Amino acid sequence: MTEIVDILISASFWAAVLRIASPLIFATMGELICERAGVLNLGIEGIMVIGAFAGWMTVYAGLGLWTGVAVAMLAGMAFGALHGVLTVPFGLSQHVVGLGITLLATASAYYAYRLALPEVTNPPRIEPFQPLHIPGLSDLPWLGEALFSQTALTWAAFACVAVVSLVLYRTPLGLALRAAGENPHAVEAQGLSVGAIRMGAVIVGSGLMAVGGAFLTMSAFSSFFFEMVNGRGWICIALVVFGAWKPGKALLGALLFAGFDALQVRLQQTGMGQVVPYQVFLMIPYLLSILALILMSRRAHVPAALMTPFNRGER
């Protein structure tokens, strides 16, 4: 127990929590936007993979880091547009289309990798985003290491939560988007296009998911390798439910999962790691997250029109 307390009060632990949570925050905000508009985007896992590859490949080709982020977002938006076309105007199954997008995006990234680097056995490394040094703040004891030693993408992730909250709850666009997921007929009665709103939400949301994937290659691992997303997309879908489709609560869910993940890594390095099989530690974040999801989802209010196709003029 003493070892766990020492881990929880260390600055390096909380710095790792913020770093691990960052890609989850981007992708969770993207999925939340889609679902608030009434579209379940199961393509998130593959979109994160294509974002990770597109951002990394752009920087590896010699362009800048922020250019890589932009290219990753555009790649995600392209797959989001495909998802939106198939599910919104055509009304196809959101489950089937989402899984198809995941398979297509993942396979496209792997194929492009092998096509661009056919002889490479070890993934090439790029120069990733570096931690921002804020004069005065970065040198503070504990807080400096925990909060002010993060990269620009981590700060962008938290800013993304604020922007999404502001748009959803303080603008006419956010009201229309939420109405599209709750009562699309009321949106139509106001002379607005439900299809356009949902398409826009899926495209923008998919762009944010891809940025979450790009964080992994451009701020965390500095290279691209197969299976690097490792189920994070599915976790983000659960985090949206955990957060009751609210940005602030979803942020807390991402931090909670990241905390469990950072904790299990450090527990493996203690005396417990020599007694308990490492697979048990790997299960901890998922088991605790499932428990938290069960407790929170019982009181969650699901958007009434989620996964319900909308045909103009029908009642």
C-alpha cells in the first residue's frame, strides 16, 4: 500500500496521466460530437490509425509537425465523410459502416506504410513535439513536472474540451447539433437540414479522432508501428457513455482511465510485479473502467435519436 501511495503522490505519475489521456481526449470529443448529432461512429479505431500514420508520414517526409497534424485531421475527415455519406443520406447500418471504416482505414494505413517503406524492418523515428517550457511555471516544484512539462498537443487536447463545451451549450450551432440527435423533426421544422448537420458532425468528429491518433506518433512514440492504437478507439466510445455524452464528464473519464493505465505500468516495476503476472496489471485499467462505466451508465441519458436514420418529411 505504501508503494501505491508513493506512486500516486509523485509528479511523474501525474505527468504520465496527462500524457496518456491526451489522445483519448481528442478521440472522445470527436466521438461525442458524432453521437450528439445522432450518429454512432464505430470507425474511430481505424480513423485513429490512419491519423497516426498520416501525421507521422508527413513529418517523416520533411514537413513540419503542425503540418502533420493538419494532414492527419484531413485524412480523418475524408474517412468521416465516407462514413457520413453511407449512414446519413443512404441510411445504412451505422454499426456495419463503422466497422467497415475501421477495417478500411486500418488496412489503408498498413498498405501505404508497406508501399512507402517496403524494405524497412524497424519503424523510422521522427523528431516529435517537445515539452513546452513555460518560464517560472515549468520550474515549480512538483507542479512544474506534473502540469507544465507537457507538449503543445496535450494543451490542445484540453483546449478542445473547452471549445466543444462552448459550441455545444453556448451557440446556435451546438443547439442544432444536439437537437439533431434528440429530435431531428424539430430541426427540420426550423428549416434546418438534419443531414447537413449530421454530416458536418461526423466529418469534424472524425478529424478530431485522427488528431488523437497523430498524438501517438508525433508526441508519444515518435514512430509508427502496427497495433499502436491498441483498442484506444473502443475505449473512447465507452468514455462517451461514461461521461453521459457531456464533454466535462468525458474528460474526467479519460483522466480516470489514464490514471489506471499509468498506475499499472508503475506497479509492474515494484515488488508486486515480481509476484503477480504482468497480464493482471494490464487488465487493471480495463476492469476498473468497466466497473466505472457500469456505475455511471445507469444514470446516463442517451440521445433519443442516436443510430436512428432520418428521412426528410417522414413522421
